[in-house]
Amino acid sequence: MTFWDQIKKIFAEADSSSPSSPTIHELIQRSEEDLAAYGYWKSTAAPRRLLDWLSTQYTRSKDGLTTDNTIGFLDTQSSKGFVMYFREMNYNREEITHFFHYLKERVLTLNYRSDISDRRIFPRNDWIETQERHYLKPNTTFSEVKMDQAFGNIMIEFELRNELPHNLRLRATVYNDALYEAGGSFGGLVMALTA
């Protein structure tokens, strides 16, 4: 295949790509420089400030009070979560990326394991969308008794549009199935993450 054939193939794949069949799909790899910057960020007040804000907004939501317009909460029978609209907040991409990884780190302390951390890039009508995702599952063992699903499977997603931060979502999905114990409450997950 010639160089120009390869270029044509890339453009053809981009034209037909979608979230389920992205132009680029790769595992998230963090450089030593990224990890050092992340370590420094964790030593500042920034993570605590974001967690306290999240906890306050969740409490306001549960109490029926108005929340900040930069956050929304998902509450269905099987999935609960939140979305932070960073396009309206004063955080840069690096800070949001650190918070994205920090949420994963916090979930891992709750007896969870990382199933996959990946990045998908594909065109939309008016922008190029990048979705970075951490998918985490509770550490369960198969046995004759029901399995503990903890807070359910957790997906953390950071969405960028044309390389600009758009939103960050966390969703916990529980299974109403005879194989699983009832899942922990989303409020319990928020408390554990923000403690």
C-alpha cells in the first residue's frame, strides 16, 4: 500500500467512524511527566476543593435545592451519576485530566479494579470528539451465594470537543439480577469518594 493509499484509508475511516467504531481507539498511556504533574496536583488544595464542591452539590440535589448550573445528576433505576460541565468552569484541561484520573484512584480504594482505560476519537457533525474513559468493576468472586456488586460498575468519562474540555461524567450502574446483592447507594458512593 502506498503512502497516499494509507492517507485515503485514514480519511475514509474518519468519515465512517462513530462512538462504537471510532477513528482512533487506544489505551490511555500516561508519561512520567504527566504522572509527576499529577502527583504535584494531588499535593495542592485543588482535589479537596473539587471533592467538597461535588459533595455540597450532591447534598443540595438530594435536599431538593438548586444546584450550580455546572453540574447535573443522573437518577434512573439502574444508573446514577453526575456530569460536570467544565466548558462553563474556570479549570484548564490539565486540571480536569488530573481530576478524571483522581476519581479513578478514589474508586480503586473502594475494593474496585480497573477493567479498561481507553481513548476514542471520532468526528461529529461540527467537532472532533475525544472520549477518555475509565471503566471500573467491583472485586467480586463467583460463589454459590449472591455476589456483592458494591456500588455497581463505574464509568468515568472525560469528553473533549475539538480538544477543548466539554464535560466529565461519572456513572454507577447496578444490576437487578438474582446473581447480585442489591447495590450500595449512590449517596454512599459520593460520600466515599469525597471523604
